[in-house]
Amino acid sequence: MPGKLQLAAAARQVDRSIPSREYGAQIKALEKVMEGYKWAADNGAGFIITSIPNPIPNVTSDRAVNGLYFGMQRFIYDKEQVRAVPYELYARQSGRVGYVELWDDESAGSMHVKIIDDNTLEVFNDAKESDEKDRLIYKKVARFEKNPRENRLESAEESGVFR
């Protein structure tokens, strides 16, 4: 489509039986850049990622024993988004060339992350997404911003008084 930036997304078939340690160098490079830092996008979404030990220590599958795992705290502006089950992300090779997939079993969702530089990450929610609108750019920040709309009064239309 003219006027729309299309991002090249060379998709590939990935053997999901191969444990994340097989791609350890790429995963460890990502970990080094992002672990423990606050990352925020222009839309107010943010996260903090930390390495965690195998969250299922009694399981002896190759994935459990040789997997690389991360915990994640999610934020919308400066408010943490808490869910009943903590985020335990399994790192593996992405179907998107040059990216690492962080897979969440609980939600069956993932994020495909690529390092742009030490202060910038590019994220897609699906390996096959290729449109500019599907891409999120996260920047390393010292703190999460407050929601600029938090103290704003709703209009009569927004509150439902007028339709």
C-alpha cells in the first residue's frame, strides 16, 4: 500500500523442540541489554524483565531443564498491571529472523524482541506481523511517566451523559 511502511519480516519455521539454550548467545545478549531496566513505549506500555530460575523445578523435560526464563512486571504508565499468575516467560528462537521470542504459557501470548541499540528495543506480538502499526518501540527510561489523562475530567459525551 502506498504511504504505509511495510517492515520486512523474514519468517521461518522454527523447531519448537529445541531448548532455548541452543540459542543462548542471542538470548543472553538480549538479557544483558534489557534485564532490570525500565522499558516504555510512547503509548504508555512498559515493562521490567528479570532472569528467573526454572519456574517448574520438578519437571524434567528438556525445556524445563535447559530453558532460559524471565519474569516480567508490566506497566501502563506508572501503574503496575498485576495478574493472578506472575509472568514467567520462556525465551526461545523467534520465527522472526533476528528476534528472540519471550513466550508466556499462561496467556499463550508472546513478544518478539530485537535489540536496536542499548537504549532501544523493537517488539512485535506475532512473528508474522510486518506492518508499521504492529511494531512497538521501547526506550530505556529512568522512571515510568504518569498518565497524562489521569486527572483530566471526562466530557459529558465521554461520561455517557450525552450520546
